[in-house]
Amino acid sequence: MILIIDMGSQYTHLITRRIRQLKVYSEIIPWTAPLAEIQAKNPEGIILSGGPRSVFEKNAPTASREIFEMGVPVLGVCYGHQLIAHLYGGRVISSSKEYGKETLAARPLHLLKGLGKKEQVWMSHGTSVVELPKEFEVTGSTPDCRIAAYAEPKRRIYGLQFHPEVQHTLNGAKILSNFLDICKCRRTYTVKGMSARLVEDARAAVHKKGVIMAVSGGVDSLVAARILQQATDNLHLVFVDNGLMRKDEPEQVKTTFVKLGFRNFHAVDASELFLKRLKGITEPEEKRRIIGKAFINVFEGKVKEIGSGIEFLGQGTIYPDRIESAQPSKTAAVIKTHHNVGGLPKKMKLKLVEPLKDLYKDEVRELGLELGLENELLYRHPFPGPGLAVRIIGEVTKEKLELLKDADHIFIDELKKSKHYDKTWQAFAALLPAKAVGVMGDERTYGHIIVLRAVSSMDAMTADWARLPDWLLEKAASRIVRNVKGINRVLYDITQKPPATIEYE
């Protein structure tokens, strides 16, 4: 087992996922955990994550020197790299920011064994190590960071200023694999067989009490519902038509869950309620909070209808939802509030049960297959909990929703026809808060602007824009402008995550 000590990075769980992909179990513990708790985990190796703070700040995350005396290898990433150097008497200073892809001049030994002399890595820092402690040696540099990697091989202590866990570091998996070899880890971790344990855990948690759960038809809620279906006979599924779903999706969801044999399936049309509460709201975080609160209000209303015995709220929350809501660490920076996490009222009347909260999307899909769900259901593109509300920049109105639903439907239809749907992690249309002049039928128009977004990714923590063929984009854009009245311009987003997010709000 590899123990990740969380220093507040948004990528802490991504490190964990990468280690698991290399078939070694890993888990996270906050930097505030006492030394005894860390020692009790008995890890084969320890990784200190990155974080948004500086080692000079008051109350900045730190680590006990005794961690390095446990006799296991220690790797510091970004902030962790700086912290180790600082603790051992090296010099760390505020520096010019280095952000994005950089070329690493590597000495191919220790962690960098088997790499080339020039490697693409991904940087994100404004503090640098400029002087190493005694017995530490430089193993990698970039043009703007002389000490981008170091090693102290006798005590098996290593540091990386760059992020090996992100896809943009092309040989990041090799670097992490080298660390696992140094730790002498056995590669035995697998998701296979995990569904039985998760069912048992859920059964023990709910104690035959009633569970009510929101389902949307998405992968996460579907797999979570399947687990809870096997864990209790007292499961009530509530599908809330919030008016913010994709074109024709409400009917598809109802059909799916009835077909899968869920007995207590309740459909609620709350579209007018959501639109009313969102009226005049333009701030993204406020939208998410409003939507989260509306969901809970609807659920609580449904509990009263169903009667006594309902004590739990089931949710399909997964790791990325918690990461971007800054749940893993008090020192993490909030990127956005997920409606299943940060949007929950403090005095919610139901207790939570979240079977998938420690898993990533690809692990959830593996579990779904083990639970007997069809590929077509499991490999649908992710859809945000707040729905199209976060794809309409600015105020959400019925008119804008109809425009966006039609445009999005056309884009997805063209992706499926061209066999590119399964080649992308996620694709959708978004509506920008602006209009543009156009010419249609020899007449001047002043219409809305649609932006198309398609990305490739492994787990949504990082993503690259999908290189869709020109002819496909042209066909989708032409169909949208021709068939969706009120739209006269279509753009294509070519921004990676980071620095952007996949969604727009």
C-alpha cells in the first residue's frame, strides 16, 4: 500500500488513481493526521502531494521529520518537493510562475530510470527549490527550474517539482511505476470482485432502513442504484425532471429503470420549480447551490409522500465530485461546488449513503459490468448534476434551454453517426451569453452563439480537446445553424483541462 499525504492539491486523488492503475492499492490521509496514525497504516511508501500554499505561509501544511525515519521511500510532488527540501535545510524561494508543458532535461536514474534525456512534463508552481540539502542530488531541470527533480538515494527520498500524475507528463506513469519498484510493491490491486464488498458495506450502513435516491440515468447514479438495489429491499428511486436535461432524456430514463426491474420508481416533474428558482440568477456557484437545495426539497417532499421508514439519501457521488468541491482537504482550493456535495443544506433530514464515493469513473464502469449492466448504459458521456444550467452561461430561461437542447442533440447525433461518440470522453454544446451578427437568406440576423466541446480523458481530472475531423465539425455546425432558429454561429473549444474545466460553470 502507498499512502498519499494530502497537502491540499486538487490532484491528490489523481495520484491515488494512477497508483491504483499500476495495480497497487493506495489511500489518502490528511497532513494533519498524527504520526501514530500514519505509522499504523504500515505503508510500503509515502507520497507528499502538491498544494496551493507556500512553505513560508503561517500554518502551511507540513510533515513530521519522523515520517522520513519510518524506513520507507518518500516522494514529494510539487509542494511536497518544496517541503522536503525546506525540512532538510535546503533553500526555497518565491519565483516566477511556471505553468503548463515544459521540457525536462533528465538524468535517467532513480525515479527517472528508463526515461529519455528530454521529457515533456507539466508544471504548476510559483515557488522553487534553489538550493538542495546536503547529500541530495539534482536529477532533472527545466529552462526555468534548475531543480525540477532531486534524489537522496541512501534514505530513498525523492522530489518532483512537476506533476507525474497528469496526462501532460507523458512518462508520468513510468515515473510512478519506478517509485513502486523502489518501494518493492506487489502489483495485485484490482476492482474485480469489489462490487460484492460494496453491496455488503451498503447493507450494513442502511440496516434495512428505507433509502431514497435521486437517479438521472447517468453512469454514477445507475451503478450506485444497482448496488443499493442488491443491498436493500426498501429502495425508492426518484427521478426528478428538472427541465435541465438533454432532449428527450426524461422518457429515456424512465424506460431504462423500469426495464432494469427497479420496483419503487417515482418520477417527479419539477421543471417549473427549478426554472422559477433560477430566474435572474447568473452566478455559477449560486446556480449550483439553488439546484442542490431544490433537489433536496423535492426529495424530502417525496419522503413524506412515501411515509415512515426512509432514513437515508443514496447518491452516486464519485471521487472527482468530492475533489472539485474541496472535500478531501481543508487546505484545497474550491474549484466548483458539486450539487451532491457542497450544495447540501447543513440541516438535511436524511443521512447519506454513497457507495461510489472513493472510486473513479473508469472503476465505476468496471463495477457496472460486474453488476450486469449493459455497455450502452455504462459508456454514456458524463452529464453534470446541475444539467444544462451549467452549460448556459448567465441566466437560465426556457427559450435558452430549448435552443441548447436542440443544438446539443444535433452534435451528439453527428458524433454517433460518424462513430466518434465512443472515441471521446465527453461532448456537448454550451450557450454563450452573447449574440453575433450573421446573414441568412440575404437578411441580417442577430443570433445566439453555440460552442461545441469534446474532450478525451481517463478520469475527468485532466482532459485534452478532441481532434474531431473538420468535416464532422462542419456538418454539425451547418445542421445547428440551419435547424435551430435563433442560432447563427457555432464555435469549437480547443482548451485543455487544466487550465480550463470540462464544463463551463
